[in-house]
Amino acid sequence: MQTLKANPDRLREVNRDVEELGAKVIHQWATLGPFDFVNVVEAPDAETIARVSVALGARGSAKLQTLTALSVDEFLNSLS
């Protein structure tokens, strides 16, 4: 948060870092509560998002929680 306060554009720089790692930030919200930000990130596979999580987490400036999401159609198709 100190970095963000001193340099608000850093947030967009991190989004570019995510894209360089092969994923894309689709939506991003600043939130109040236990999480400072909620990001919806699209990646081609779990390995890519794992790479993003490790790269960003290794910086020590963020704690990440990843939730894999399926569209309702993908979920229903998986049941058959």
C-alpha cells in the first residue's frame, strides 16, 4: 500500500506485468474489507495463472487468493 500511495500508476504497471506473463486483467475493483482489490484475470490454463501468482507473490507486496471459475454452461456440461 505504501508503494501504491506513493505511485498510484503502479497498479496499472502490475496489470501490464500480468499480461507479459500470459494472462489478462478483465475486471478490477478496489474493495473495502479483508481484500484491497478483486481482479478477474483470464488465462489460457492453470499453469499460466500459477506463474502469475508466483511472480507477483514473490515480490512480497501482495497476498493472492486464486479461485478457478467456470461459466454456467461449462459447469453444466461437466456434469454430463
